[in-house]
Amino acid sequence: MQTTTEQERIAISMADADSTLSRMTLYCAVAGATNTPFPSHIYAVIVEDADDLQLWSNLETSPEVEAGNNSLGFHKGALEWLRYQYDTVVGSGVPRTLTIIAPKGSELERVYKQPAEELLRRRFKKSDGKFYANRSWIAQTLAEAEERSVTVHAREPESNHEHEMLATVQEAARSRWLDACEALESKFG
């Protein structure tokens, strides 16, 4: 049987974990061939907790070339975390915030810097009245986030750590793209 002090330590540890996981940061970058008749890309993702400790990354997986423009890759990276990794790594049911650090001007930064309610109210239209090209991916991401009580927003990097992490994930995306191209070349050469 546990003593009260052991139970208290466990409770404190669990509270600290919840606090650390209440704010997560997702760094996502994409590399690929966009000026072709058949654009393709690879994305790289790193997710950290509030203490800047890595929770998950796709960098150790084999890179897979995905069809579509680079903007689509950003959405796929965020969706992969929410749909396939979040519940296993974090759990569900507790409201949390996911901040996406994205390059300035990227579709991910432009889309998620506004509240989800605003995106839904405008029916996934940009301020110029045109639809976002990847609106179905945006809708899927928001649905997965809502199901898990996660508030998603994006911004460009602010701290030195955020700039370094975004540079790291951008380099990883480029490296993964080159590795995938070499693998395809050797396979179909």
C-alpha cells in the first residue's frame, strides 16, 4: 500500500505533466518540387511540450513523397500529429493549446493565426473572398483538434529557440526530400 507522501508525489508529478502538456508547439516544414506538372513534397514535424522537450517527430520515419503542393504538406503534418499521434503521446479529454510555428507567409501561418470560429464563420474563405485551396485539410485538422479539446493557432517564430527549431525542421525536410529523391533515383534510375 502506498503512503500518503508517495500518493502526493504521484499527484504532483501528474499535475506537472498536465501543466507541461497543456501547451504544445508544433514545428512543421515542407520541401519538394512545386514547379512541375505533378507537384510533390515531403514534410517534417517536431512537436514539443511547454518545457521545450520533444514529444514526437516524424524525422526517424522513412520519408514518403506525397502528391500535391507544399502548402498541402503543412496541413498533412499538423493533421498527422493530431489524428495519429496525439492520443498515444498526450492522451485526450483535457483542454490544450497547440501552437504551430510556421514560416511567415506560409499557408499554415495565414490560416491558423485566426481563431477556428472565424475560419468556420467565413466558410474557409480568405479575406479576399476566395477559398483556401486546402480547405478540406483545414476542416479535417479543425475537426480533429475539436474532438481532442485542442485549440490550434499559428504564428511565426519569436524566441531564439523557436527560430532554431524551425530552422532544424526546415533542414530536416530538405534532407528528407533529397534522401527520397536519391531512393527513387536508385530504384527507377
